[in-house]
Amino acid sequence: MTAEDLFNLGISLAEDGKLEEALEAFSSTTELRPQDATGWFNKGLVLDELGRINEALDCYQRATELDSNYTEAWNNLGTAYQELNRREDALQSFIKATRTRTSNRLDYANAWYNRGVILADLERFEEALDCFIETVTVNPGDARAWYYRGVLHEQLSQNKEALICYKKATKLAPDHIEAWLDMGELFGKMNRLDEALKVFKRVIALEPENARAWYDKGVTLGMLEKHDEAIDAYNQAIEINPLDTLTLYNLANTLARKLQRFEDALDVVDRLLEKTPNYVNGIYLRGRILLELKRQEEAQICFNRVLELDPNYPHLQIDD
């Protein structure tokens, strides 16, 4: 068989999921045509699928050596470096991908997207934002990039711009749960509570078992002074994730401070502290609840424990 025949066979076998046989075909291709970048690239793809990342990386590297303008190979090389937690190497690969001259608009946009993800991971937020702006300029239909652009605008306290991006992401991908949740939480941060509540209800309609959505709904209802409804939302979240610290704490706090249901609150905070016995806010809340129940000695034990864990705990003012 010719190198071309072996290459086409490898493509067919890979499409059929016969990865080991495809690898043999591409290996033979690269032996017969060692200067063919596409052969090395496709061999890398199969090795990637087989979980042999280091070998895949070598193939992508070889492909870029043979064709320095191979955008997709640079992208995959960067992704392989990412999987090996070599972020600086990954960044350099994605930078090179964005500097290639390619007629494939989506490959080029993906290069900018990947470059932005790495920069965000490295907390170089303004540079990352520029990358996502470039991504959506090249490919306006990329919901992932609009979402990450929103995240970075919010990180940089550019809330109005973040909201625009989250809305764009959800318009392009109506089932983009993270974008909906971040949009709702941003509405809450901006005190646009009715809009936040609508978003969380929408997420729950899309994904009823999303504990974060139920938690966020509870927080928003609490801010709207709808505490009984907030309790119901927190309970739904706990049914899905029984050990979530923040949900248990907010439930206990609402029961105690807003509804004066101190015995119920004590039951919840005890569940919380069984899971996280050194959670200072929970210990302090337990002390406050015990004070309300006229169990001063037990309350003082809680406050003493708080000071052992955090001598500068700001809320330990028993008479406040």
C-alpha cells in the first residue's frame, strides 16, 4: 500500500473507532512519508484518543516542526501541554497558533480561545480578556468565548459589559447553565433581584437537580425578605447535595435570625458541624442559637471554641 492509501485507511479506521489499527496505519504513513505534517498530526490525534498524551505531544511537535503554519497542530500541542499541567509551554503553543496564517476561521478563533483560557488560569485577566474579544470577533457564534469574556469582565468589575456577554452566551447556547448561573448571581450583586430570581427559576426548569441554582434561588428570596420560600429552596438544594456547607449555614441562619425557629436551626447547624467541626461561622451561629434557647453555658463553650480557632473573629460580641 502507498503512503496515501495508508493515510486514508487510518482516517477510516479512526472514524470507525478502531484506534489501535488506525495507529498502525498512521505509523506506517509517517515511516513512508516522514516529512508529511498531516500524517504526524493524525497519528497524534489517535494517540490522544488512546490517552497516550506524551506520545501525542511528540507527534504534534513534529507536525509543527514540519509546518510552522499548522494552526490545528499548534492548538493540539498546547492542549497536550495543558493536560500535562505545563501551562507556560501550552501558552507559547497557543500564541504560535494565533500567529499562523490560516484560511480556517474556526481553527484561528479556537487558537485565541485556548490562549485566553491559559492566560485566565495564570490570572493574567486583562490579556485573557483581549483574547476572548478576538475570539468573538473572528467567530461571533462562539458561546464559550462570550461566556468567558463575561467572566473576565466581571472579574475586572466591569459588570455592565459582563452582563451583555452572559446574555449573548445564553442566546447562542440556551442550555449554557454556567452562563445562566453567573448572570443570575451578577443580577443579585447588582441588586436586580427580580431578574436574578427569574434566571434561577429558568436554570431549575432546565436542570432541576442543580443544587447551585436552588441555593442561589434561596439567597435571592432571602434578599427579597421571602424567608419561608428561601427555606424551601435551601431544603431542595440540600436534598441534592446534603453536605454543602454554605447551604446548611444559610438555612440555619435563616431559620434562627429571620424566623426565630431556634430548635430547627440548631438541628441544621449540628448537621453542619458534624461535617465541618471547625467551621468558625457555624460554631458562632450555634452559640447565638443556644443563647436564644437560654443555654448560656453551652453557648459560652461555642464562643470559646471560636476564639481558639480565630482569636480575631470579628463577630464575637455576645451583646450585639
